[in-house]
Amino acid sequence: MYVCNMKLNVLISTLNNGIERVPHILLAPRTDVAYIVSMQYTDEVYLQQIPTELQERSDVQVVTMAGKGLSRNRNNAMRYATGDIALIADDDVRYKNEYFDSIIATFEQHTTLDVAHFMIKATDGNYIKAYPNHSYTYPHIPKGMYVTSPEIAVRISSVRNKLYFDERFGLGSPHFVCGEEEIFLYEAHRMGMDIRFFPQCVVEAPSDSTGTRTYTDERVMMAKGAMHYYLHGASAWLRMFKFALTAALSRKGNFGTLLRNTFKGIDYYRKVVRYEDSTGR
């Protein structure tokens, strides 16, 4: 086991009876790792389902909040982080001690590192996407690469009270079901943070994700359009036209469906979300 003075907080977000899955995530206690479980609930009856295993472990803190919204939940977990490094987690992931060792060692060795993202394997042992075999900084992210939340770890002192997941994006949001990771990294870069990818596996999770449903789920298409408008402004219209055309030519998706829904997402962001921002609603 890697030994150093840095402490890792694993920030687990869960909703309602998802809390029952959390004990399966935990490894044997170690002095440099603690778990913070942020449990959202839509009915107080779910609070009775918190497993006793979580309550009995001194390295596990469970905090609860009413409502839903994954980005809101992740931000809540971050508020309770007390270590040096925070690792973003879902309630269906799995870890090994060497994964935690790798994350801690990475932040110890790279003293200017603020945000890192790593690799994730599916539970069948295969990587969930085609990763590059080299490290890179955020401005040089390879074309087509997307980042999922359980790949992300942050230096807590760098992001606290500065960087948040955009609560308009992400599962359970009233607006868009995904896109929060891209916006999180974009905002970190805009703030001048040191963001790097490391070709190291740090987590295992089910292979299904919103990233795999870009061409089939209309809600994901809408979120993609909105997210690109957030990042690129008016050029998002052209970017989504090119995306739809490329997908159609490669037979990954239907041109009309992709264009219609990504444009719908852009328009919704412009007319509804941006209006709410301007009025403080």
C-alpha cells in the first residue's frame, strides 16, 4: 500500500434506496481514506434504509438532503470534504486499494495539480472507452474524448468555494440530463487550474452511461447541444450540424433526429436557462 500524508475522500452520491448499494463500495478501513456519502431522498421513508454497516464505520459519514439532482448532490458531498483529495463516485462503482494508492501518489508527485481525470473499466474488465496511452493537459484533450464523473479527482484546497458542478446539468436536473463533467472541466480551466489526464485505471463501473447514449437518447442529444452552447456560444449551431452530419455518414445516428434535438437543446438553453440566470430565478 502506498503511504504518504495525503488524505483521500471518496464522495459517493446516491438517491433513495441506492443507499443500500453503498456498503459494497467500501474497502477495509485505511487511515488515508474516508468516505462521504451524500444521500438524496424524495420521501423520508428512504432514510430508514440507511444500512447499519455505514453507521458503524468511523471512516464513513452519511449526510442527507431532500430532493434530487446529481450535480446538486455532488456539490453537497464536496461541502463535507475534509481531506486533501476528493474522488467523485457513484453508488454502483467498485475500487481496489491500488486505485486509491495511484490517485494519492499522483497528487503527491504533481504538486501543482488541481484536477485530474483517469481511466475507468467496466465490470467485465474492459475499458469503457478508447483512452490515449499518454498524459495530456486539458487544452489538448483528444478529439472525441469525454470525461465521466467517477474518473475525476480534485485537490480540495484548490476547488473549495470556487468550482462546482453546474446544477442545471446532470441526472435529476429539471433542464439537462448530462454535460456537467465537461462544464466542470471547462470552468476549472477558465479559472487557470492545472487539469491533466493520467492513463491509470482508478475505478470499475457498469459500462452503461449517458456518454454511450448520445446517438439514441433524445434527452442526451438536447443536453449535448446545450452544453456546447455553454462552452462555445453561437458556434454551437455549426458544431451540432457537423456532429449530426458526421454521425449520419458513419451510420452512428440519424441526421434529422440528432440535428433536431441538439438544436432544441441550444434553443432551450438560450430561451429558458439563460433567462432564468438573468432574472435570478
